[in-house]
Amino acid sequence: MAKCYACKEMLEFLGVDEEFLAELAEEGLLPGPGKGVGDVFTRPEIEEIRVMTTLVKEMGVNLAGVEVIIHLRRQVLDLRIQFDKILEYVSDEVKKEFSHPGD
């Protein structure tokens, strides 16, 4: 089971305040259904919130822009998982084909 971190731990780690997290929650940007201040977060969720923090605080992206970027990022990550599965399948099939030469 993935380790979870308390909201306070995450806020300290990312260097953001509860208000910023509340803004993300209000916009529906927090990963996971119904997440908000006071919940616990997994490492992947914290990584996504870190990306959002960087976009807003360091790059000046507004929350609407963050929403678009995060949506595209999630799609890319999903496609990568699909690609890895396809690559594994093809690799297994090639191994099967060449493990029985002359059949």
C-alpha cells in the first residue's frame, strides 16, 4: 500500500499554505475525488500538486491554465502506461516467436 502523508506534511514539504490548497480544491484541481485541506495524500498526488504549485508560483500560470496543463499531463501519463503495456506485449510475442525456432 502506498504511503500517505497528512495535509500538513504536504504543505510544509511544498512550501504552500492552506489557502493555496483550498483554491486548488475549489477549482477541482486536486487529484482524487473530493480531496481538500485536512485529507491525506499519496506521493503521486503530492507530485501533481507540486507541479501545480510550480506552474502558479514560479511560472505565473493562472488556475484555468493549470487545469488545462494538468489535464494534458494526466493524458500523457495515461498514454505512457498504455504504450508500456503494448511494448511489453510485443516484446513477449517476439520472445515467444524466437524462443521456438524452426516451429
